Amino acid sequence: MRERNLRALGLGCALGALLVPATAGAATSTARFDTDAAGAQTLVRGSDGAVSTAVGDVTASTLGVPSGSATTVARAAVDRYAAMLGLRSGSQLHQVATRADADGTTVAYDQLAGAVPVYDGRVLVRLAKGAATVTSITSSAAQDAPATAGTATISAATARALAVDGIPDAAVNREPALVVYAGVPFGSTPATLAYVTDVRSTSQPLRQLVVTDAATGATIARQDRVETARNRTIYDAQGLEIEPGFQVRAEGEAATGDADADNAYTYTGATYD
């Protein structure tokens, strides 16, 4: 069984997995994938119409590159199908990891707006052994992320102070990180340069992920991390050392058919109960 990194996080909303009309560019790119890939299947996010999962065999020759180099073939795939994945271009992706196993290779990319990471923006390309064929692409990319992020007006120290304001006996789990934030799920808020700070109370059952506008200091979101009811979100890092990976199941959704993911869902619920 391939190595998994499954985590259950209470993030509130889940990404939809509904078939909805996509933009013209995405539709064209999806049609190209349907033509290129043997056994093509795509799953579309309900929040913005971008393809979240594309499955099908696309050869390196179809992508116009030689086989044998996983990174070269994967890059050609994300460049060719960028619009389908909700990207302006493949240049928005920065390769962050490559992991080979007995069955093939996974290449991971983070989405960037200039030099700034897009919060939870990630693409995984899976290739068969020998790096001659792409077998799947999984994407959580923000469609409206800008080409460049701009410059923060407030400092990280100011964002930190704003994040802990109102938290009794506050402590910071993770210092402010500058990101482009497009909401959870993607597209639920306009893409905004922001600081994300993980804070908690040392005297009360309170923990929040605070998103602060890097230009105005306004609070964009406060995501509760201490839940009063089961609110499971299961992620699969697909064998890579990346966080949080890709969402595969959220609270109330049907079983995925993947034993590892479904067990993570079941047993985190049992732990809560």
C-alpha cells in the first residue's frame, strides 16, 4: 500500500464536486484533455468550475516532450492543461516535490502569485513508471489569483497583534505567513494579499486561523480550529511531504472507496465521539 499522509482538519466548508459550466478557456482546455487522454474523466469544482481531478493516460509524445524525465513530462502537462485547472498559465506553478515509488512518480507544485504562495494552492501530477505517461492531475488552484501579489502595507508584527486581539491569554502556534488568500473553498472571497496566523487561547478551548488583509489590517476570516461537533475534512498528500495535501472527503460526504481515506474519516469520528 502506498504511503499516505492523511489528516482530518475542521476547516468548515468543503470543496464541491459538481459538474457545472466552466469558463471558455477552461472548457477548451478540458476538451483538449478529453482528446489527448485515453479513458479521460474529469471532476469539476462546484465553487468555480475548474477541474479538480483529471484522470486518463496522456503520453509524453502527445505533450510534445521526450519520455523518461518525470519533471519534464509533468511540466508539459500543467502547461498544456493550465486553463482547465483554473490557472492563467503553468508559470504560476512552482515545483516543490518529486516522489517516486514502485508504480510511478508524483510531481507536486505550489501555486504562486509572483513570489507569494496562494493559500492551499497546489497541483499534483501522477506519472506511470518510466515517466512516459501522465495518468492523473489533481488541482486545488485559485482561479482569480493575480499574476503578481503586490506589496504588504502592514508588517507581520502588526498582523500578529491583530490576530491575537480578543483571544484570552493568547499564544501563537504559527507566526504570520504572507499568502494570497482566495477563501475556503476557493473563490468564496476575492483573491487578497493577506497574513495567515494560527492562534490559540492558553486558558480556554479556543484556537483560530486568522486571515488578515495585508493592505488594510481588516480581518478577512477567522476559522475555528476547536470544533463543538464533528466537522471532518480528510486530506491525502499522495505520498509526498506536503501539507495539507488534497481534500478527498468532508463531513457528511459519501465514502470515497479509498480504504485509507474512509478509515481516517471513520476513526476520527470515533475519536471525537
